[in-house]
Amino acid sequence: MPRTKTTLGLAAAAAMAAGLLAATPASAARLPCHLAGSGDTASATCYSGSSYTWRLVVDCDDVSNPRWPVRVNTLHGAWHTGDGSDTISCGGSLRATGHLEARL
């Protein structure tokens, strides 16, 4: 267990040093953004004069076996500052799950 905590702490420190903050579902809800998805496509729209620099990140999963989904790819959108929208499609029969990353 101590090794896991050390690894998580180092990963968090590295992310902070890089100036990135991965928006968790709870913190993403605080951003003035709306996430949506349907099938192989995920989208994000940020509004209200937001000054955040953000991008859409989409995990593409093969769910042909629902008991054992497999992550096939992770796609990163362009960085946006303030208002904007982005849509990313995984293609094929992959399921898209989107989340936001924000720069500090």
C-alpha cells in the first residue's frame, strides 16, 4: 500500500509540475462546460466567458464483449481558451467516453 501512495503522489506532483490539471467528474462540473456523448462521439462546449484553457480528451473503448471492455485509443483535442466547442469521434464500433483537461 505505501508503494501505491508514493506512486500516486509522484504522478500528482508530475502533473502539477507540467501545469496540467485533469478535471475529475466533480471538478469538471465546476467548469462552465457541458460534456455530451453518443456512441462513438464525445463533445464539449465551454461558455460564459470562461478564462480556462481546456481540451477534450476521449477514451475509445471496444465494448464488443461488455464484460471485458478494452481501451483501444485515447484521443486529445486542441487546446482552447475561453468559449468554444470540440467534438471527437472514435470511429467504427468503439464507445467514446469524454472528459476535460484544464491547464493551470
